Amino acid sequence: MNDVSSYRARLQLMGYCEVSPVERVERLASQNAVVVFSVSSCCLCYVVKRLFCSLGVNPMVYELDEEIDGSDVKNALARLVGQSQVAPTVFVGGKLIGGLDELMSAHISGTLVPRLKEAGALWL
């Protein structure tokens, strides 16, 4: 089985077969407490992932450059967030937080941890 057919089989098992990239983003966001859409070589994405790690949060990380449909998902994210720079994009509790700036603002203002607790990503 090649990579593409293996990937499609995995998508079908997860219920993502025959859905648009926008629907895929919305499903991932709603089915996971924290989702980070990332590019593996991006330093801003690294900071986001390290922040969550330091808080004890294990986000679902979708590496746009490593997934077969990553470019389609990237275009869908660009439509959802209204800008072309989409990595990193963070969802908490199914709600769009935004990129690194918005995430750090929430962290510094003290609103991030309560949102993480409400989403079930933190228990302490």
C-alpha cells in the first residue's frame, strides 16, 4: 500500500473521508482539546509547542508540511483566519485562539490556563 492510499485509509477510519479541508480543520478543532497547526521547521511553531509542553498540555499537532493534504489544509486555514501566514494556528476547546501573538497575549494576561482547564487540556 503506498503512502497516499495508506493516508486515505487512515482518514476513512477517522471519519474524514470525503470532507472538505475546512470541515477537516473544524473537526480536528472540535474533537481535540488543543490543536496546533504547525510547520515542522518553523521557529514560531516551536515556541507554541514548547509553551504547551511547559504547561503540561499535550496538543494534537498537525504538521502542515508533513501531511499529504497539508497544502489544502493550509489554504483552508488561510480562509478561516483571514491571512496567508497560518503557521502556527492554535485552537483551544474548539475555538480559534490565533497565532503566537494571540497565544502569548492570553498566557501573559492569565486567560490561557483557565481556557485550557475548561477545554479539558489541564487538570491542575
